[in-house]
Amino acid sequence: MSDRGKAAARLAVVVGGCLGGTAVAAAPAHRADMGLPLYEVARVELPGPRNRFDYQSIDPKAERLYISHMNADQLLVFDLKRRKVVKIIAAPGVHGVLAVPRLRRVFASATNAREVLTIDARTATVVAHAPAGDYPDGLAYDPLDRRVFVSDESGGVETVLDGTGHRITTIPLGGDAGNVQYDAGSGHLLVDVQSRNEVAIIDPTADKLLRRVSLPRYCQHDHGLLVDSPRRLAFVACDGNATLVTLDLRTMQPIGHAAVGDDPDVLALDPTLQRLYVSAESGIVAVFKETKHGLTKLGQSFLAPYAHTVAVDPTTHLVYFPLEQGSRGGPELLILRPTR
């Protein structure tokens, strides 16, 4: 999670603009506004107070979107077909959330309780609690070993759980932990070590750190992370210098970098359309097209205050942004569709 104080200050200077015919504020003057290849489909009111959301996770088969309403201490279960919240699960300070359809489980980091909740996806009830360090945040799932990895941001470790949600061990990272992702191509885990400007590579079978990939030339404080295993690429969002680094997973070397919105946070990928979405604490969203050689930017624009969390449905290609303050004053889910 990035520094909201800095992001709020940067939002003070905005001018009028538009997105798909809907009036919004444009990007701060020091960022070029390229527009976004998206148009509005719907705005759905969300329950709860007008405060911070965090990570999301989609189960396409069950047509469910799980939304962390962090400062409301609630995990929202949103029905993608009916476009309504069908369940609210208590989760103190919930940050990360990860749906694992194969297990029929959802894992959520209840940061204020310093634990990970295991949720039965069929009943939306909590079936297990596990200690997860000082500040549990992002999560990843290893389908081969059936293990869940949880980044303990301030504790500087990865907490490892089995598929039933019970803690197995911890893996020291030697620095503050950012997001974590599983790479199906290598069978390894990648973790941002944000205080070292590194990506750590973990062997999930041996539960040990294999190597570190340094990014100091391109990256300051790597927090966001997304892995595209089939194309052997990883994308690292550096919130200290508003930069997105492309990492070649075959050579473990950076092959490109691009400017994004200030304080980039959550990334989402549409694998079929090959579109990468990078959302930022500053409310600026960047959209890229994956190519054989990396990324091409399709657009970048201010979307909404603190539009720092994004999810994309790989089946419908719809893009989801939960907003603290929507068009009617309360929280809402902004649903967008990509243009061709």
C-alpha cells in the first residue's frame, strides 16, 4: 500500500476532462493526459462507509468479484451477473484477497488482526484463521504445491500456508515485502522487496529464497507486481518514482520501463486482449498493450480520487474500479469496457 498523504496532495491540482462521455477530473498538470481506451458501462452503489478499498480478486467461473473494503473492515462479495453485493464478510483491515476456484476457497489478509482468513467460496463463511506476521498484505497461490504465500510487508517475510489455511513456515526476505506473484513457467514465486529495490525469487517446494534481481537503475520502492507466465514477462510497479519496469522472466533482466501515475499500486491483466492496467494512488490509470517486445502505452488519465485498485474479468473483459466516493456521494463500483 502506498503513501496516501503524498497522493492526496498531488490531487489538489486538477482540471475538467471526460471519459466516455462521463465528466471526470483530468490528470494533474505534470502528467500528460492521453485519455483511456475505456468507456463506462455502469456505476453500482456499494454498501458501507466512504473510505478506502484495496485489492480485488475475480472468480470467473462462479461470477464473483471479491472486494477488500479495507477501512470498513469488510470483504464484499459482488455478483458479476446481477451486479450486486450478495455477502459482506467481517475482515479487520482487509488488504489482500485471492480467490482460488480449484480449492473453492478465498483467502484474505485481515491486516488489523495480523492473520489470514480462509473462506469457503460456496457459503462465504470463514473456516480458518492463521497468524500472518505484523502486516499481512498481498497473496499468491502455488497450484502445484497447493500453498498460499502472504507478504508480511513490515515484517519482511513471506508467510506460507497450506491449502486449508494453516501456517507452515515463513521465509525471510531481508527487507519490506511488496506484492507476491506465482510464475507457472518456472514454478517459482516472485516477491517485491521494496526497501531493497529488488525482486526476490522463491522456490515454493523448498521454502527458500533462490536469488535476488536488482532494479536500482530503473526502480525506487517496488510495490506492485504482476506475472504473465505464458509470455514470460513480469511487470513491476515502483511507487517511489512512478515507473513500471518490464522484466524478462527468461533472463531475469529488465527490458523496458515506462512512466505511470504517481504512487502506482495494483495491476491487472486481460490475457486475451493483452491489456495491462496500472492503477495508482494519485487516481491516474495507465493502460498498456502487450507486444512481443514488451509494452506499448495505449492511454493514461486521471480517473477518480484514489482509484488505486483495479480488476479485470478475463471472460467479459470488463474492468472494475471500486471508488470511495462515487457519483452519488457514497462508495460505488465503476465498471468499464475496453474500446477496440
